[in-house]
Amino acid sequence: MKAAVVRTFGEPLVVEERPDPEPGPGQVRVRVEACGLCHTDIHAAHGDWPVKPNPPFVPSHEGVGLVELGAGVTHLSVGQRVAMPWLGHACGRCEHCLSGWETLCEQQINTGYGCDGGYAEKMLAWADFAQPVPDGVSALDAAPLTCAGVTTYKALKVAGVRPAQLVAVSGVGGLGHLAVQYAKIAGARVAAIDVTDDKLELAAELGADILIDARTQDVGQELKRYGGAHAAIALAVNEAAFEAVASGLRRGGKLVMVALPAQGTVRVPIFDTVLGGTSVIGSIVGTRLDLAEVFQLHAEGRTRVIRESRPLSSVNESIDEVLRGQVKARIVFDLAEGG
Ligand code: NAD
Ligand code: ZN
Ligand code: ZN
């Protein structure tokens, strides 16, 4: 099978032939149809974060495909479409797993990071964490929903967004274009913030009510003109953007940190935080139930995935385009086309 492999941090990925992986106990092998390029794959390939993957490895936690085989697995059938999210495995026994916070499990294994991911014609998955994709959701749409979708859906849940609130979405990329839609579904008014005209136009197309260009406008001041944001979802891979959007919170507002810039640190003003009663919350992907809900919303026709499909062989150029901010929302590698 063909796979795109990170051999050395910071070097281009190598597209190479590998033997088909053999599933272990509780695993299935999946023939990958599509997989999305999340900005996290770039952080992984660059070794950006304190906890690093071990090269050589195959990135991607937005793989979607058809179950091929898996001895002893009874709840999935051969040919069934499944998605392989970042949460590749969790222990199922710890405090976090038992309290509905499996995304915080300390024993978790992350797809495309701690085990090989979707930039390959075939991949393995723990059957209990391979999420069934409902009929009517294509593999190309399911791929971005598997991380960008579930992550932003969960970020809005942890912010407790309610109708009539103002939600600021900072960064309208792969994650942000879905965040705008989930915030609208929650009934909120949405302020979308970005630094490119294309992204701001896209946000407007997807229902954003207020557009803020962080190149030319003061994000905090603009948000305050509308009374300040009840929730600010930080999705831009830029430390300064976290502080900018946080400065536009209203009293009692919540900053939800989602983006993961390398070595990121944010300065939180103590006085404003105390007197304003604001919160800073970290949010990491979502649970299997969150992902099932994301797929359900899409199957009901309530979300739109903006994507461009490409062959896997374009992986290195595609990464460069994401870094230059030239991709409209999400790149999805189409492996069903034999790319
Ligand atoms: P992306 O590159 O598709 O989107 C980033 C967007 O931010 C782009 O539209 C870009 O134009 C915009 N931007 C850049 N500078 C800005 C600024 N100063 N102000 C406002 N917008 C700005 O990336 P993505 O795939 O959406 O991922 C975003 C981040 O989220 C990455 O760091 C990724 O690793 C992280 N992530 C976190 C989780 C999680 O569970 N916490 C899950 C997935 C991704
Ligand atoms: Zn991701
Ligand atoms: Zn656990």
C-alpha cells in the first residue's frame, strides 16, 4: 500500500510503498477513501509540541474508509464506512473515561501521532473507536468532520453557548468554517475574525453576522462595540490572536483555547480576569458521542463542509498552502481515486 510518511521532523513527507498493516486484537483494517489535512498534521510533521511522535510515522486523524477485516469484531461489518479520529484509543477504566471525558484519558493513543494515521491506502483502528459514518455522509465530507467538526462542536459545548449570545470565532480555516456553523446552529450571533479576504468572505457565506479583519481592525474594540463576546473560540495558529480575541470578551465571558501554536503562551491580565469573572478553558477534540452528533447534523443537511480534494501525492505542496493561508477551508486527500 501507498503511504505518506514523516521520516524526519521538518523535512518533506515521503510517499512510499509499505506492506498492508495486520490488525491486532480488537482492531480492524480500513481501506482509506479520504483523509483531511488538519493543521495538527503539520505540527506533528514539524515536531512542534512538547510531546512528540516518533518518526517514521503516518499522520492524519481525519481518515475515513471501509472496514476490510477484523477478527472477532462483531459490531462493525465488512464494507461499513468508519472514521478514525484523533482519539484512537482510550482505557475505558479511568476517572476521565468513566465520567464522559475519554478525551482526557492519560492512556489514550492518538491516531496519526501515537499510531499510524490516514495518509495511507490502508490503516488500522481500534474497532471501539472507529466511528460509524451514517448513510448519506460521503467519505470526502466525513473526513473534515472527524476532527475539524467534532473539535469545534465540542468547543461550543464547553463554552455553553446559548441563543442570543455573541460568539467570536478567531480563525476561519478548517476548524473555523465549521465553528461558525455550529455557533449559528446553537442560535448565537457570530463574529468571524481572520486575516485574509477569502476567509472573511467564506465566513459571511456560512452565516457569520459580523466580520473582523485582524490586519486592519482592533479585534477587542470591535467585539466590545457589540457588548463583547460571551464566548471566544481561539482557532488561529497565532499567540497574539488569542490575546486579541480574549480582550473582546464581555464580563463572564469564556475564552476557549483550541489552536496549538508551537511553544504557545498567552498572557492573562489578572485584574480584568478577576473583575470580569472571565474563564479560560482548554478544549481537546470531542468524544465518540460528540462525533456521532456531528455526523448526525451533517446527515440532516444542517452543515456544509467546504473542501478541496487532491491526490495524496500532493501532500507537501498542500501543507505549504495551508501554512501560507491559501486554502479555502480544508484539503481532503481522495484515496478512492487511486491518488
Ligand atoms: P487552518 O490553518 O486551517 O486555520 C487557521 C486559520 O487562522 C486560517 O484561516 C488563518 O487565515 C487564520 N489566522 C491566521 N492568523 C490569524 C490571526 N492573527 N487572527 C485571526 N485568524 C488568523 O488550521 P486548522 O486546521 O483549522 O487548525 C487550527 C489549530 O487548531 C491548529 O493549531 C491545530 O493544531 C489546532 N487543533 C486543535 C484541536 C484541539 O482538539 N484542540 C483539534 C484540531 C486542531
Ligand atoms: Zn485535527
Ligand atoms: Zn481512560
